[in-house]
Amino acid sequence: MARHRWTVRRLVVALACVALALRLPALGGRVAHFDEGRVAYWALRYHETGAVSYRHIVHGPLVRYLDAALFGLLGPTDAVARLPVAVVGGLLPLTALWFRERLRDGEVFALAAVLTLNPVLLYYSRFLRSTLLVAACAFVAFGALVRAADTRRVRYVYAASALVAFGFAAKENALVYLLVWVGAAALLVDHGLFRPHTADTGVDVVRQYGERVVAAARSPDRRLLRLVGHAVGVVAVAAVVTLFFFAPRVPDGVGLWDALRRPRLFPVVVDAAVTDVGSGLSYWFGGTTEPGCHQESVVTAYGCFLGRFLRTLALAAGPLSVFAVGGFLLERYATPDPRPLVLFAAYWGFVSVVGYPLGTDIYGAWITVNALVPLALPAAVGLAFVVRLGRAAFDAGDRVRAGVVAVALLLVAGQVGVTAATTVYGEPQSAENPLVQYAQPTGEFRPVFERAAGASDAAGPEVVFYGDTFVEPERDSPVPPPCTDLQKALPLQWYVARADLDATCAADAEALASQLRDGEPTLVVSTVEDAAAVRPLLEGYETRRVDLRAPGRETVFFVREDTNASASGTSTRADVTARSDRVRPGRP
């Protein structure tokens, strides 16, 4: 038995290696999504200036700290920006080992396989967004609590506390996970009270526990004092981790490091962190009555989002979804002694399917990650059951039934493989890809920024954004150039920043003509609708057209023909560590 368990552990570790191998290659092959560009810019800004604070619009600060550190070591690229999420997604299958006392060996292996190969989890492990991070932190924290129950070691509870805080530092909906856990636990309590094993009725069970609590309160012993002490310690760990990530860092002002050097400033830093977190929670959980999904009411908007959620599950996670439902039904109704672990994960996942469409205002397939990670556990139970059926049929000499099961499993494996190959690697930014969100550029434009970075003879700004689509002088965008409309131009600003380019705006042809008189920029960015008006002014420029959205907002890049194209790839800020102390005039 010990040898068999050791074999399962090695297989799970091998699957984690496969997961990393699937997530790391060509990590920078896809152009940055709108959200990726914004997060990557603020990580680069922190690396350059050392100043950072919680900005709720880009969610928790965890990934910005990780990216900023990596930018200093490896340079600011799309691949490096996505690396923390890819590594976390690749290591997530190892969590299956923490459930080994409550799952069969085949189920442990199946759980690791599902977390490794599911196309949705694979795609968003290669995406700079914190959804996978918070889901992974919550799932590992759940595993830690299970290990605490199995081993009676309190260190796992402290680990779970820290992991929940890490999840909150990744994304604010970590609080939603806690609420879902409370609901799932309540359902398990209801199961236990409906058919109790230790008493005649559920009321008797409640009475027994109540008497124990009253007795412990009347005559507290050392165990109770230890329990209270650990409870305080668990809360303290979560608070310290949260403060560490959300406290501002201000090189020329009052920040976390100043408070550590001068403790009298600590209340100021705590107050700043609490204020920032409060405003962020108010923004994300304050609620809105405006329907999304282009619907006229909240009810129809919810139906629209739920339909798109289920469509994503059907097209990109069909086998996992089917096995999850089957595993839950098997555990709940076809097992003499249902395992609370499987039921808890199933309730967690099913509530997420129903709930997350209600809390979204703009659909992105990434929200399905919140449901798929917990549903992987009942899916593993269902998958392992089918494998056991086939093996039992084979051992019994029923080759027909065993063949049917084998063919079914091969079809499932083929469907998963083909879906992953097309959505993750073949067409990762195609508008036809069910995992691609609207704000994903569908074409390649990064070489034009590399060429602009390689041109050193520009007398003025190297990049000019042109036209009223991209330019809004009154907006004062926090992401340079401040004259751009952030919502319409991202992720272009990320590529301007990482190439260390000066950029400005020209609202109309007259303003652009003025810019050209001062010096020809290397790159002019315009929509296709505005391109005809400026083309006569840009003699000696070649063009490239790309959809900045999936699909839509066709954008034209005018690149000066005398730009040294051979410099692309080496002229961007790969040497950012050596140049990060140089901030050009006009960059905040």
C-alpha cells in the first residue's frame, strides 16, 4: 500500500511537470489583452519608481509585486508578465495530494489530470489576470484545512489563513469564496443533522454539542485557552499578510518601509491601507442597478450572462462539467456513506456557476475559472468511477463493455486535446475562440513598437495617437500619455511604456501637422476611419492594420519607412534594470 501511494505521488508530480510544460512555452505569443496591458503597466511603473498602492480597478496588488520583481530580473515582456500566473497554474495539480486521505488513489490522479489539462484553466494560466490566482489560493487553502482535519496539526490552519489573505491580495472576490464556503458547510451540517450517526435525531446532536460548549465555557481548561490563542493567531496572520500587500509604498512619503523604520508612522500606514481597501470593496461590492449584456433589465441581463457562462462550459469544459455532475450524483445518491469533501466541493462549484453571472457587468470567460477549480474535485470522482467500470469489465472478461469505456475515454481525451490545441495555442486571440474576450486584440502589432524603439533620431515624441477615438485631452489619463482615452487605447500604452517611448496626442489634422513640423514621429496610431484624413500628411510612412478588439476598432499604425526594422526585438527595454532610473520628461 505504501509503495502504491508513493507511485501515485510520483505520478501527480509528473503531471505538475506536464502542466508547467504546457503553460510556459510561447507564453508571450499572444498580444496583451486590455486588462493585461493595464496590470502590466502598473507593475512596470512600480518597478521604475518604487511607488505603489492599491488600485481597485486593476484588482489586488499581488501580481504587480510579482511582476515588478520579475521585470527587474528578466525585463518587461508579455511572457514575463504572465509568468507568475503560469507557474501557479502549473503547480496547482500538486494540491491533489492534500486530499489523498479522503480520495481513492485513482481519484487523486484524476484530480491532478483535470487541473492539468482542462482547456479553460490552461488558457487562463497563460493570461495576466488574477482570477486563476485567487481560485488557486482558495483551493489550496481548502486543501490545507482538509489536511488540518486529517492530521490534527494546527500549522495547516495557519497556512490556510495566509493563503486566503494571499487570495484577497490577488483579487477581492476571495471574500465571496469565504461566503460560499459558509453556505457549503451549512449544507453539510444539514446532511449530518438529517441522518445523524451519533444520536437518534438532529436535535439530539445539537443538544450534545451545546452541552459541550457550555461546559467548556464554565470551566475553561488548557485546551480551550489554546484554541482561543490559535484563533487569535490565525486572524493575526491573515491581517499581517493583508497589510503587507495593501499598505502603500511611497519612496518620498509615508509608506510601509517608513513605518517599519519609524513605528510612530504605523497608524498612518494602516489607516491608508484600510481606506484604500474600503474604497475598493465599496466599488466592487457596492452593487449596481444598470443591466449588462446589452439588456434592459437585471433579470434578462442575468439570463444572458448565465447563458454565456454555460456556453463556455459546454464548448471549452464540457467533459469536466459532465463528470462533475456525474461525480456529485454518484457521491450524493449512489454511495452508502457520502464523503463531505466531495459534496462540499460540488456545492462550492455549483453555487459559483449560478452566482458569478449575477455579479458580473461585462462578460469574460475567465469567470468560469471560479467554478471549474472546485468542480474539478467531483469531476475527478466521476472520471475515476468510469475508469473503474472499464477496469472491472476487463477483469471480468467483458471485452465489449471494457471497449466501450475505453473508446469513450479516448473520445473525451481527444476532445480535451483538440479544444486545448485550438483555443490555447492555435487561435489564442481569434474572435471565434470561445475563451477570447472582446477587449483582446486579434492581430500582431508589437513589431511596430519595437521598430519605434530602435529609431533614435526622432526630434520629438516617437509615438503620436491621432483622432477623437484615441484622444481625449480633458480626461487626464493616469496611464501616459495622459491625453489618451484609456478605455479605447489599451493595451497600446503598455507597449509604449515597456519600449520606453515618448508619446503624445494630436486630436485633429492641424495638431498632427504641427507635430510633424517639430519633428517626424516614428509611429502614428489612428483608427481606420481617421486614417484617410492623415494619410496625405504622412508621406514616407508604411501602414499596418490590426483589430484592437475581438472584433472591432480597426487600427492603423503608420510607421516611418526609414526606421531600422532590424533593431526590433533588441531595442526594447530588455535592459530595463540598467535604464529603470531614467524617467523621461512628461512621464508621471
